[in-house]
Amino acid sequence: QVQLVESGGGLVQPGGSLRLSCAASVRGFSMYDMGWYRQAPGKQRELVAAIRSGGSINYADSVKGRFTISRDNAKNTVYLQMNSLKPEDTAVYYCNAVLTVRSLWGQGTLVTVSS
């Protein structure tokens, strides 16, 4: 069964760090464009960071310089290293995998930034 499983969320104080992981059980993982999205209460889901199959990366302006996306194709895993976390980073974070017309989503992992 094809699926994406996120992990690594939790409660962290402002200024702290977390690393999210997304393990993908898909064939040809290296060909997928991977992304991290987030959805805060009452807000629309938004793109946080993306890393394409060719290696190009882009970030939302709100996380540039604080978050780093990476992937390990040998482990079928994409990561999101989040540093200098702010309360406004609180959201459910979702992993997304795209290959042509196919788009897969994980179940999400909650990140709460609070003192």
C-alpha cells in the first residue's frame, strides 16, 4: 500500500528546534517531487518547503533561513529541519509527494510552539 508517514512533531518552546521525517513507501521515490505543507487552525494549507527530484529547493518566505528541507533517496525519506521556531509555526505539517498527475499525502504531524 502506497503511503507517506510523517513523524517528529511535538511541543517545543519558542526558539527551539524539531526535525520532521516523512517515510514514503513508493516505488521510484527519487522521481517524486517532495514537499512539506502546514495548516494552522482556521487557515488554509500552505507550502512550507519543496525539494524536487532534480534537487532544486524552494521555501516559503516565512521560513527562509530557519527551515531546511532535504531528502535521502536511499531511505525513501524527506526531512524538514526546523530551527528558531516561533509560535506562528504551530500547525499540522503534512508531507506531499508528486509524480506527474499522482499526488500523495501523509496523515500529518502536529507541531506546537509554545512556552
